[in-house]
Amino acid sequence: MSLQCWKCGASLAGMLLPLSRRETCSSCRADLHVCKQCRHFDAHRAGQCRELAADRVADKTRSNDCGWFVPRPEAYKGGGAAIAQASRSALDALFSKQDAGTSDTPASVDDLFKK
């Protein structure tokens, strides 16, 4: 089984199984004994867990003591950094100073408050 970190996607091939509660990713230092790394995690279910006997865990990204935890290889969804960069680029384009010379935009703050 080829495990990856749920947060950064780094390989967890050297980790001993079962993962202990205190295990962290060597790349991003994220907790690994978390709901998002578990085989039973399902974001589309109420409580986000397929295991009906499991206790409810509020924070799915923090280490927990769930006895039903089974790590899953496909926990990393990817794209977090790429999506963040695309969003940042869209905001920069929206609020760029390229359209500062248009007629309906004041040239400076002083122009806004002229008497």
C-alpha cells in the first residue's frame, strides 16, 4: 500500500503501520492519524464518517483517538496550491491598477474629497 499525506501528498512509504496517534508528515508536519487520512472518511455523509459506531470528531484535520482509523492511500486530493495560486491571480487581475486611468476612477485619494 502506497500511502500519501492527506495534506501535501508526500509519500509515507517509510512509515510503520498502524500509524500512531502522534505520527506527523515529515514534509508538511501535518497530523496523520486524522479523519481525512482514514478509509472511513466521506465528506458527503452527515458526520463525514462511514463507520456508524465511531465517535463524532469535530476537527477532521487534527489528530484523534478513533479506534476505527484505517489509513487510505487516496486521501490526498491535490490541487490546493494550484487552486490558491489561480485564485490569487484572479484577485490580482480584478484589483490591479491597470484600470486606474479610466474616467470614473479618481487619480488619487485627494481627488475623492475635493471641495
